[in-house]
Amino acid sequence: MTKTRFKTWWGLIGWPVEYAADLLGIKLDCSELLRANESTEEEASATSLVLTILRGRWKNNAFTTRDVVRAIENRNILTNPNADEAEELFEALGELVGKTLEHPTAYSVGKLFQKRLTDRPAWIEDGPSKKLVIAVLRKNPGHQANSYKVELVQSTGDTQAQARQQTPQGEAPLDQSSGPSLGEPPVF
């Protein structure tokens, strides 16, 4: 029986993963994971957009929530060259909250950062090349004014090469083919 509308995916990935998890005594429902992912997709998109804007505006520099509020407040000034960016940041923060921000303050933006952004990784397009990277909003430790910085997380590279490097000398790497058989996959 196919549990999702993606019959090929279910036969090749969903069912074998659920079966393997069951052999290990782990309850796993791939269709529930897919549904949960759909509900958080909007929030993840808003997180990515906010981090992209913050990174674009402040680059590698630290900034405070007061700086963010000042940038947002200048969104309606026609002579402001960053007005479009400020409006986009204002709307993205509202998306993150789920409603339009009303009179944002440094305190309210700080609470928003702490609840929804700080230490939460997201994919962003960085720099003029629009390279996809993982970014995280970090709070600078010990700073009284809640100073933040958007940090880029370095890619871990080839996981198989890392596994070979981490295998102690004299030991053979784990044989991927051994272990319990998963039986026959469902026919689709």
C-alpha cells in the first residue's frame, strides 16, 4: 500500500526507511514527516529571506536590534536608497511572526530574533554569485545591547571521504552490504 501520492519515492525511499527504522525499534512515519514539513515551509522561507537581507545589509559586521528597527523605520522615506530592502525586511519579519509588525521596537525585534531566528540554520543566497550557503543568526555573547551577526556555516564536504579519514588505522570501514535484509519492496 502506498502511503503518499509519490509512489516511486515511496517504493524506493519511504518504505525501506520505515522498514529499517522498525528493525531498530524506531517508530517512523514518512507521510507524517512530509506533512509536518509542508506546514513549516513558509516559516523556513521567511527565515531564509530575513537572513539573506540581514547578511546583505551588514555583511560580516555585527548589528543590534536597534539597527534593524532603524532600517525598518526608513522604509517609507522616498529618498532612502535602501527603502526597498527595508520594506522587504519589514515584510519578511512579519511573515516570520505570521502577522504584520505594528510599531516594531528593539525589544520586540530582539524577542522575535530569540524565538524564531537565533541559532536556526537556513539556506541563503550569498554574495553577487548567489551561491547557496547555510547561514545562522548568532547572538554575540556578553554584549549588553543584544548584538547579532549572520554567520555562514562551512560545508562539511564529502562525507564518505570523512568516514575514511575517521576510520582508525588497521580497522576496515563498515561493510554497507551486511545487515538484515529489507525484504521485497512494494510493487507499484
